[in-house]
Amino acid sequence: MASPGGDRAVALSLQLAQAHQRLRDQIAEVRAGLGHRRLSDDTLATHCLAFCDALTSHHRSEDEGMFSDLLRERPDLAPTIAKLIEDHELIAGILSSIRKLADKAVDSGNESAEAIGRELDGLAAIMESHFRYEERTISQAFSQ
């Protein structure tokens, strides 16, 4: 039988992976939508902004919740947590750019769609790297 700490680690790792997969799915939907609809469609701009809000909320809850809890249990992970928070700040900057472009998209159409597409492509790559690192380090932290 697994130890309570092991059960917690498994549950946390699974929860984190599921949250990340939902965000991966959301960004994939937004990126696909850029290719199929004009961005002047309010629905697509709204969907893009909703994704930005979801990712921001996810990172805020990690920074203020999970990371704080983890640091109380494992202060030795401070450099790792600092790196993850730094990634969150980098991603927040990209999300800010995407929000500005989405706000302008209703009026400017395809030009904004292309710019948002480029930002989302870069964001998707950074997100994937960040998510994999975070999942691996959090899982390892609780399994030690």
C-alpha cells in the first residue's frame, strides 16, 4: 500500500497534468480557430481572451497556492520554484501582448489574426516546455 505522502504526490501530479492538458487543448482550439474564421468574429476574440484568463488564473493559483505549500514542505526547492515563477512572468508578458491583439482584432481582422497566431505559436512552445518541466519537478519533489 502506498504511503499517504505517495498518494498525495500521485493525486497532485495527476491534477497538474489534467489542468495542463485542458490548457493545451484550449490553446490548440484557439490556434485552429485562427485558421478557420476571421478574427473579426467576436466569438474567436472572446475565446482567445478566455484562454488567456484561464492560463493566468492557473499560474496565479500555482504561485499563491501549490508553490507556497511546496516551499513550506520543501524549502530546498526554492530555486526550482523561483524558475517556475520566472516562467509564469515570461508567459504573463506574452499573454498581455495576446490580449492587446485580441482587443484590436475585432476591428482589424486578418492582420491581427496573423500577429496573434505568431504569438500563440511561440506561447504554445514555451507552455509545453514549462508544463513538462513543472510536472517533472513537482512529481519528483513529492516522490523524494
